[in-house]
Amino acid sequence: MEHACPLCKNTNGISKIEGPLGRSYFHCPACDLIYVSSRDLLAKEDERERYEFHENDIADPGYVKFLNQAITPALKFLKKGMQGLDYGCGPGPALSKLMQQEGFPCQNYDPAFGPPMPDGYFDFIFSTETFEHFHDPEMEMNVIVERLLPGGFLIVMSLWHKDENHFRNWFYARDDTHVLFYSKKTFEYMARKWGLEMIWTDNKRVVVFRKKEK
């Protein structure tokens, strides 16, 4: 079905809502995801071209401060010797360098710019400003959770949507590479489905999950 939720696959009660850029948006009542119609998704080459305009410079204090919104709360849960992954590092990896400065080895992966997914499993995985770009969030979550060790941590940063009135002119949806929009309810659904615990959130942008141990 064209408008089935790409995250939870629900087809009941899907509603069309208004949003910027003249795209078609749908809201899933089951998991509270707002998503762009598959007909309005950019081609991969067009997405890559847009990403190249993003400013991701570790020498930029503003960008470092931005990333620290995710790094600072995560550090409370990490222990010496843990190794991680930046899932969706972009064209200029910065988060992994910041984590290495904190004493935590961190590899990089990005489907558009490389490097390819490294081998092995990880104690923590960061995905900052990446979840909103996913075309197939179920597949991406399967990959992420599979690579996360039991008891490991997944740190997600993606600005939450509020309500349909706010969404109508929301700046975050004005980036045409942003195609999925989450809320606390969405992340609670994801925790249940993928065996995670939501152990910390700022209730607006950052969530820290722990993978349950079997």
C-alpha cells in the first residue's frame, strides 16, 4: 500500500497532513511517525548532492556544541574499553573524532560517502541527524540493532515533531532530505519492537537506548 507506515507497516487510520515544500505527508496513529510520500523521495544522487552542502566541520565550535547534545548524555553510560560506531557520519566525520578525544574508539559508516559498514559488533552506536533521512527505517533499525552488543547503547539525535499545526510550517521539514519525523511515542514503539530500553531523553531531540540482554 502506497501510504503504509514505513516504520511499523500500519495501514489503519493513516491521515494526510499539511507540510512545507509542497510534498505529501502522512501521519501514522500507531507509532506517531510523520513521513513523506514515497513519490516525493529524492533519488540517491540528488540526496548526496544536498548532503554536500551540510556544514559538518569539527573545527566549528558551533557544530561541536551541537554534537555534544548527544555526546554529553551518552558519556554518563559508557565505560572504559567500549568501542563504537557513528552510523551515518556524513562527508566529514566529526563525532568519531570527538569520541576518540574522550577515550572511546569509534569507527565511521555512511551509505552515501563511505566508509562501508565495518565488521564486528559495537558497545555503542551514534546516529546523529541521520534517522530523519531514512527511506527504509525498519531495515536500518534491523542493521543497527544487529550490530549493537547486548547491553550496548544506541544514541539517536533527530528533532521531534510536535503536532500537525506546528508541522505545517516547521523549518525541520523544509530540508528536502528530511523525510521521517519522530516523537517520543515513535521511539517508545521502536524500543518495544527492537528490544531496547529508553534510558535517557531530553524530550526534544536526543534519545539514549540500551539494548536488552537476553
